[in-house]
Amino acid sequence: MKNKSLLNFSKAFFAVAILLAGANTSNAQAQTVAPNAATANVADADRGYLVKVGDQAPDDFELVLDNGEKTSLKQLRGKVVVLQFTASWCSVCRKEMPHLETDVWKAYQNKNVVLIGVDRDEPLEKVQKFRQDIQVTYPLALDPGAEIFGKFANKKAGVTRNVVIDANGKIVYLTRLYDVNEFNEMVKVIDGLASKASLKASL
């Protein structure tokens, strides 16, 4: 009888131990996941952004292009817009821009997607020469005093960076520097937005 009681006690003890172990594991997993979730928006701040994915893009400015034309995000509402913040002195920009030309501009310019490079605080002549040197055909806009840049990122932060804005004016993707994986992910996002825009236009 005594042995049977001991056996029952042992079973009960192990059952409690297993439950406690499971609870500890759950707590450990929660502690691992929670910091990542809490710092999701901190990543954009660390990269110098003042905006984040999901925000309505600032649109209280005019874009003066290097060919003399003018436009704005308000005028471009209904299209997918990619703003690439760039400068002639930026070596990473020069590396990224040919990929933007082929993978975004040429691939999607007829699919309701607009790509505009926003040149940080350089005069018209330098911006025009920059575009010729890099041999990109997408338009570049002037940004005296980096005023437009300052609406999206801290003025002390650098370029290159891309802001993808959907047809409703909402920010859907942000990049910083030229990371191949991040760039390719951005192209996938643009492709999805372009497909939605084409489908909507056909209805």
C-alpha cells in the first residue's frame, strides 16, 4: 500500500514538474519575442527616418524636376510613387541607381509607378550632370536645403534611401543604403502594388 502511494506521489510530482517547465519555456519565448516587437519601429528611427511604414506620406511640398517640370505627391495620388533620396557625392547612390533604373523605372513606368530621385541640396547644373554621368532616365528633383528630405528623415542622416508610397499616399516600404535583399524585397512590394493598380484600372 505504501509503495502504491509513493508511485502515485511520483506521478503527481513529475506532472507538476512538466507543467512548470512548460510555463518557463513559454515565458522565455515571450521574453524573446517581445523585445523584437517593441523595437520594430525603433529600427526606422535608428536609420534616421522620421516616418514609418503605415504613415501617410508628407505631401505639403512641390517637386521641381531637372527638366523644369513640376509635380507633387498630391498630383501623383492614384499612382505608386518611389522617392529615392540621393546626391552626386554619394557612392552608394551611384551603385544603387542603375538598379533602380532597370528594376523599377524601366520595369514599371508603364504600370502606374513613378520613380523620382530627390537630389539633396545640389544646384540644377550638378544634378543634370549627375544624371548624365549615371545614365539614368528617371527624373531627378531639386531639394534646396534638403527641405523635402527633412520631412522624411533627420537632416543629419544620410542618403541613399527609398520611400515607397502607395496609390492612397501611404508609406509601405522604406530602405536605407543599398542592401541587395532589402532592394529585392522592395521590388516585390512595388510589383504587388503595380498589379493591384492595374487590376483596379481594368475594372
